[in-house]
Amino acid sequence: MKRLLDWFDERTGYRELLRREVTGKVAPAHRGALTYMSCFGGLTLVLFVLQAISGVFLLVHYTPHVDQAFESVRHINDEVPYGWLVRRAHAVGGSLMVVTVLVHALKVFFTGAYKPPRELHWMTGAFLLLMTLAMGFSGILLPWSQLSYWASTVGTEAARSAPLIGESLVHFIRGSEKIDQNTLGRFFALHVAILPGAMALFMAGHFFMIRKTGIARPL
Amino acid sequence: MRHADLKGRRRFLGGCIGACGLTLGGEVACALFRYVAPPGPGEAEPVRVPLEEISAGGSVEVRYGAAPVMIFDRGGGEFVALDLTCTHLGCIVKWRARQDLFECPCHEGFFNADGSVRSGPPPLALQPVPFRIEGGTMVVGEEP
């Protein structure tokens, strides 16, 4: 094992990289910089990873079609071993993630940690918040239950009050006049591919900026 | 060749490549937009309902295009057709015969039997659907 890792290190230099970027990195020393309130960004990342893992496992058995979606979710919940656990974890994890993102954002807001030179942290973070909410909104339709259908009806209908473009906006979001297979198809694509990919990109930017500036000094 | 000429030529060629890229990118973007854009709302076909079918139960529910429509026989040859889509946020209202009103299950909007708002958040009355009587048949909706 040691020889294998040596071989790997000779070619990539990963030990030096780890020492410099991970193990050699110390927490900021100034008093009061780190409190329990500082952990919500990290918690959100942990939840995102858990959501990605449980989401991929759900994908194994889920069918994004109006005739089979509900049945496939019931199958996951009732028949697949530990399916109830994966599904519950994914649903509860999603709700928790909204909470941790909001607490994180409020903490940053009230401690003024978004001020220069940390504006980009805030901007990428704002998009991440919106995308987290969009994940919840697109995810709730996928089980195709009564709750799914009417929550999505009401949620998309709200866009109709946008001036001028309201009508066509609702139509475009739904992909048809009422919620149907077209809506399920595009919400599925958003939920499992487009949004997670975009979130990963924005998170990379978010973390790069934090590494660059370090975390903010306490008040 | 002089240095200044070279610079000008490079800028010109760069502009050409940029313009090509923009054109191709624009075409791809248009194609992808067409791919995800929904088809225009299809013309809703009028629905034909025999009058005795409505009179038998006092009311009948039909689907006109994407909208659920309820037709009532008010007696004396008077009929009413209402779009059951709630005017608040688009849920489908339910007819409560015993209370003589429509109830929206989403946010507790209530409508009177004639479609006007009784209480709750709906901003407008249930929308009437145009119809005409042809002999013994009601034709709900308009010819496309």
C-alpha cells in the first residue's frame, strides 16, 4: 500500500498539496471568529453531498412518467429494502438544507461578512440559495402525488402575476397549459441534472473565494 | 510586412472567427430553445352534451380543452357552464351540492352557485364558458 501511494505521490505530488491545503490549514486564531453559528455553511455542504448520494440511489428505481412515477415511489417506499430510509432521508434532507442555507445566509448578513472584499461570496451564495429553493420546488413534483400536483399547480400559477409575460412564463415553466408529462419531464431534468451541476459550479466558486480571502473577522 | 499591418490583420481575422462563433452559437441556442419551448396552446374542440343528460342529474362535468367545466340545469330551460379552475391559484374547485357552493381545497376559497366569490382569497368569480343549444344538445365552447 505504501509503495502504491509513493508511486502515486511521485507522479501527482498529492502529499505536498494535502499538507499545504488541508492538514496544514489552521483555523483562524482571532478570538470569537468561530462559533457554532459558523458551521451552517459546512452543514449545508454535508447535506448537499448526502442529497446527491441518496438522490442517485432513488434514481435507480424511480420512473419519470405520469403513469408510473407514483407507483415507482410507492415501490421504493414499501418494497425496496431500506427504500423508505433513502426516500425519507432525501425528503427530510432537502427540507433541512433549506433551513441550514437560510441560517447561514442570515448569519453572514447580520455579521456583515458579505462586505468587501467578500461580495462574490455573497453573490454566488445568493444564487446557491435560489437554486436550493428551486431544487425543493422541482423535487416536490416528482412523486406525482396529490400534494405534488397541487403544490406545483399553485407554485407555477403564482408566476402568472408577473406583468406582461406572466401568461407565457407559466406556460413555459409547465411546458403545457396544465401540469402534465411535459412538466414532469422538465422538472425531472432540472432536479437531477441541470440544478445539481449548476450548484456544484457555484459552490466551487464560493469555496474558492473563501480560500482566497479567509473567513471574516468577528464583529 | 510592417508590424502595424500584422496587428490589423490579426484583429480582422479574430473578428471574423468571433462572428462565426456567434452565428453558430446563436443557431444552437435557437434550436435548443425550440426544443424546450412548449407547443402553442392547441385549439380546444367544442364538447357536445345531450340536454337530458344534464337535466337527469342536475349537472354534468366535462373537459373543454385543458379546463374542467361544470354545466348546470337551472330549470326552465336555463343552463350555466362554469370553468372549475379556481381564479386564485389554479386548483380545481369542488361542487358541494348540500351547501350549494363551490369549495377550492387548496386555500379555502368559496364560490356561490352562480360562480361569484363568497369568501376566501379568489380575486374573481369562476369564469363562465360560452355555449349554445342546438336542438337537444348543448355545445360547450367556441368553434376553433
